[in-house]
Amino acid sequence: MRLKKKDDRSKIKNNQPLSLKSNSLWNLLGSLIHALTQWGILISIAKLGSPEMVGVFTLALAITAPLVLLYRFNLRSVVVSDGNNEYSFDDYYSLRVVSTFIFIITMIIIALFYIPDWEITLVIIIFSLSRAVESISDILHGKLQQIERMDITAKSRIYKGIIALFIFSIIMFLFNNLVVATSAYFISWLVILIYYDFPKTSAFEQFKFKFNKKEIKILFLLSIPLGIAQLINSLNLNLPRYLLEYYHDPKVLGFLGAMIYIVNVGNNFIIAVNGAIMPRLSKYFTAGNIKKYLKLAIGFILFIIAAGLIGIIIVRFLGKEILTLLYTAEYGAYKEEFFYLTIMGLLMYISQVIGLCLTTTRTFKIQPYINFITLIIIAVTSYLFIPENGIMGAIMSLVIGMSAQLFIRLIILIIVLNKNIRLRKLQNNE
């Protein structure tokens, strides 16, 4: 094993951390290409299939997303913010393998016993396997992110995105079958995990599955609040989709899902930059350098606001043309809904950054409560708005929920930072 580690390292010309600028650019490139290719998959379904197929695919996304986020426990963020290396990567990796296996079993049970349509059942099971592969890649990327080598994680996402889009589109064109196309999607991701992610991560850190019950239990208890927070946060976005499908039909859900994917392109940009600045923010906070911490965080938020407002203006005047060009004229009829969805997107982007700041301060336990309050607000407003207003009702419930989440997260972050500043002053006086 040691010989392999040496050989792997020799293949890497530079095993030093990249600069913040390089990491940001690489992560942005990887995330944008990955997001565009995933969006391309949705476009291929809309162009080659039907709105009903888009609805099935987005329903699979909506059903698998909350549980996969729960079982991940946001462990990647725990790895990245573990500046003092409290736990070995073997423990992080082992916990992720165990939780991923439980996730697969859970999704199979849900798909077989609670989904009446066989095609939707198969799509959900196959898509769950893809999510499982993504979860293993995610924890490996967490280690690479911790050592600030986002170039490697970016290339992995680029390869997965391009290959999956190419294969998925070809199969949709030839067979017009969502089950077969989703199977190819899963296989392409599995190949990248085996032949790229594992070797590249091993070049920096030798690791193996090691079921250390004591360490895994400690890590589980530490990270489960983040998993619950991620679960609830995912439900915040997906609960309106469930109710929309219940009160209306998968076709209507397909229209909403197609528009949400456009907003998700921006969200992937936020996630990309978040991933690049997270190690730096963690270091600033650990060192007590709140001035640099705030400069980096506020600078990014101001950039998001400026870019978001430009996007909202463009959609206000060209929303119909954008939807028609990307999908079909049938989607262009929802230009008004698209406009309000972009407003929700901007609120969500800002809230994401503030949520990242809370994580870099290792404020974990409060996050499920924040997201639960948001979930209650979205659940109530969805129940009130969706039956009569359809897609617009779903969007308005999200606007209200994201506004509340943003406000609560901001208040908590201010309290945490002020507490840290006072504590530092007391320590310096002593």
C-alpha cells in the first residue's frame, strides 16, 4: 500500500494546495459544467421525450434528494472544517459507506412499497444508485477540498457531467426510454468513481473502510444535526413539488422542474464558490481573524446580490423567450412564474452563503431548528396556495420560506460572531 501511495504521488506534479483564486476558478468551472450537463439531461428529456417524462425525472430528484442529504450528514463540510484533524479520514469514509448502504436499502423499500407506477419505481431505484455513487465521490472530494485541491474535484465533476449527458441523450434519442437512459447515467458515474475519484484521492491520502464503532458513533453524533438540517432544507424545496404533483399532475410538475433547473444553475455557482472559500473561512474563524472572515463573506454576498438583480431584470423582459428557446413554446407560457422563481433563487443564494458561514463556525446543532421553522412556513403556505394557484402557489410559498430562512440565519450568525469576538477579547485580557 505504501508503495502504491508513493507511485500515485509521483504522478502528481504539484501536491501543494492551490491559491484561493485557483480553487475558486476550478470549482466554479467544474460546478458550472456539471450543472449545465445535468440541465442538458433535463432538456434532452423535454426535447426528445415529453413533459410527463420530465415530471417523472424531477419527481425522482425530489424523492431521493431529502434522504440522500440526510444520510450524508453533510459529512463533507465536517471534513473540510476539521482544521485540527480531530478524526482520521478512514472514520469519515467508513461512516459515509455505512450510511450510503442504508440509504440504498431505504430507497428500495420506498420505491417498491409506496410508488404504484412501475416505471417511476424503476427510475427512482436506479437514480438512487446514482445518488449513492455520488455520495461516495462527495466524501472523497471533501478530503481534496480540505487540502485545497479543487482542481481534481472539478475535473471529476466535468468528466461525470459530459459523459453522462452524452450517453443519456444518445439513449433517449434511440430508445425514448427513461429507465434505460437513467441506467446508463448510473453506470457512467460509477466508472468515474472507480477509475478517477478513488485513485486521485489515494494519491494524497491512503484510506480504507474500517468499522471503528466508537469513532463512527462519535462522528455520527457530531454530524447528524447537519444531516437533519440538510434533510429539512431539501424538504423545504421539494415539499411544494410533492403537493403540486398530488393536487395536479406530473405534467405540471415537469414545467416547474424545468424552470427550477435554470435557477439551480445559479445555485451551483454559489455552491462552487462556497466550496472554494469554505476552507479559508474556517481558517480565518479558527485563527480569530474576524475582519478577514467578514471581508470575504460580505464581498461574496454583495457580488451575488448584484449578479442576481441583473438576472431578475433579464428574466422580467425575456423570460418567455428564454423558456421557449431552452425547452418548447409550451414552457414559455409560464414566464410570470419564471420571474418570481428567480426572485426566490436570489433569496436562496444569499441564505446559502450565510448557512455556509454558520458551518465554518462549527455551529451545527442550531441548523436543523432553523430549517425546521422554514419547513413549517413552506408547508403551511404550500397547503394554502398550491391547490388553487398551482405552480405560482408553489413558487410564492418558496419565496416566503426562503425569506424567513435568510433572516433567521443572519440573526444567528451575528450572534455567533459577536460571541466569538467577546470571547477572544476576554482571552487576550487574561
